[in-house]
Amino acid sequence: MLCVRAATTKAVSEFLTPIKPGAGESHTVAPVKAAHSPFPTWSLDEPLAAGQAAAVFETARRLRADSQTGEARKALHGKNLVLLLAAPPGRQISPLHRAAEDLGARVAEVRFEADASEQPDIGALARLLGRMYDAIDCDTLPPSTVQRIEMEASVPVYAGLGRDDHPAKALADLLTLCEHASTADSQTTLLFIGDPQPWRSSIFLSAARQLGFSLQLAETRRPEAKELPYVVDATHPPEWSLYAQGRLIEEAFRSENHRCVIQTVLLDTIPRA
């Protein structure tokens, strides 16, 4: 595991070999996301644009089907993604790491100790990473650091794409609920239990409205919840529990959809030849 500090940019450049072809060429994408991305308005204070949820679901379903034939593994072949970690990684491979590798990308995990307010050289290091990699994920780095990397790297930059509090997880949960729906059931009431204000909750509720769900909000679980067709219990974040027709949805199904939604974001933001 390589530990990088922003104050040691010169030293880093001496022993890190760029692995992205054409490192000296300029990039054709905006610093954060490609111009054609369906995710340009995903921020802390803006809802999803009309039609975004449905577009993400369509691509995610196609990716799930492609994974059965092996076609998905060719999608990001030759591309390189770096995960900047504020803490040592756990024993399990992260959802983002696995999703990118399943598309054929090479993934590097780099311990990154930096605070933009204290490290003036972080811009130089971000430019170096932008020459070496096709995309950067900042995991739990401070927002000021993420913003500086976004401005300087000239490649797509994600703020914890594989984490539970990212909008990708919210859309994956909603996709899971939709796929447990009965086509013969006209009921679309969804009870959301918990705080609707956090980023993940806001994105989830915005997308649910787009898809025609009739939303009910509650701070605590109500006795009649088991009678409703869809229930999301978000009272113990970051863990959410999803119920369809009164039954708890298995984690394996949710994880599969999470992988496909992450892959949708990667494919739409990382430029391909």
C-alpha cells in the first residue's frame, strides 16, 4: 500500500510510473464529469434531473445482463482507476473496486494523507494523478481536498462512489424496490422511515417521486408499516432495510444492483475510445 502526502509531490513523481497511455495529451472531459454525463446535477443541494433515474435503471439492467455473458468485462479494458483512501483498506474489496474490475479496469488503492487547507502542493499531486489514471475516487477525503483535486486532475473525480451515502447507493436501493414490484399491483405507496434530509435520502426520495411513487414519511416505524407495499427503514444509517410486500429484501440482491449502478456511473463518465 502506497501512502501519499501532498507535500511530497516531487518524490512521488520520481517513483510512480504513469500507467495511463498518452499521459502527456490533454483530456477531453471536464474536471469532474464528462459533459454527456447524466449525473451533472448530483450535488449536495440539487435533486436529480427529470428522467435520470429511469436512464440509470435502464443501463444498470443491461449491465447485469451483460455480466452473465462476459461482455461487461471488456467495457473499461485498458482504463485505470485510483482509489484515494483516508484510512487503510479493510480486508474486503470495496464495492467500487469490485465494480470497476468487473468492467475490465485496473484499480489501484493509494493511502492519501492530505488536507487542502494545509497542503499547498495538493494541486500538483492532483495533476500527477490525472496523468496516471483515467478517474479518481476520493472516498472519505475532506470536501476541500476533493474540490481541489476536481479542479486540477482533468479526469472524472468521484466523492466516495462506492460508499453507502453516495447517490449511487440510493438509486440502487430504489432499483431493488422497483424490481420487487408486482406488475399486477397498482399500489405505489412507499413509506420512508427516518431523516429525509441527508444526501442519500434526498436523492432516493427525489428519484422515487420521478418514478411515480406516492411517498409517506415517518420518523419512527409505525404498526401499519407492514401493510404497505414498500417500506424503507433508514433509522440506523448507513444501514437501510428494504421491505417489499412485507418481506425483507436480501442483501445479495441489493449488492448486485449497487454494483450495476456504480458501473453505470463509471461507464458514463470515463471517456472511452
